[in-house]
Amino acid sequence: MVPQRRRISDTLPKVEDDEVESETRFPIDADVVFLQPAGLTGVALEASRTGMRVVVDSPLELGQRCVAVVQLQTGEETHERAEVVAIERGQNGWVADLVFAQ
């Protein structure tokens, strides 16, 4: 049996209320390497059960689908499929809100 790969949502603290849990954002500091679009890198600032906010060095397009490897501080990596739902220019690059694909 092949072990299931962990998701970033598996690493977040549990919250009592399921409705609140999916929306609660937790600060994280993780390097992100995108496999799609290839060559893009960034830093994850926060994550929830449904998505994450990432600062990237180049802009993404609204609706763009991404595949990212998130390198957690523990040394563990997660692979995430996501869609860009917001993008704005920030002081240190582009800030992208990503929603995880189901």
C-alpha cells in the first residue's frame, strides 16, 4: 500500500468548530517552489484548511492553476494543487491567495 502524501492542512492545529476551522488562517514560514508554473518561487505567509497566501517573485494570473511544493520548517514537504483567487503587488513581490484544489 502506498502511503498518502500529507497536505499542508494536515500540519495545521485543530480548531473546535468545523465551520471556523476551514476559514482560520495560521501563520507559517515556508519556502514554496512551483512545479506549475515552472521556475516560480515564493514564501508562504499563512495557511488554512482551504488555501494559503504566498509572496511570489513574479505575478500569477487570476484563475491560474498551480502545483506547488511547500517546504515546511520541520523539513517536511507537501505538494499542493491550487487555484489563484487573488493577486496584488506587495512591497516584496506579488501576494497571491491560493485555494487548494479538491
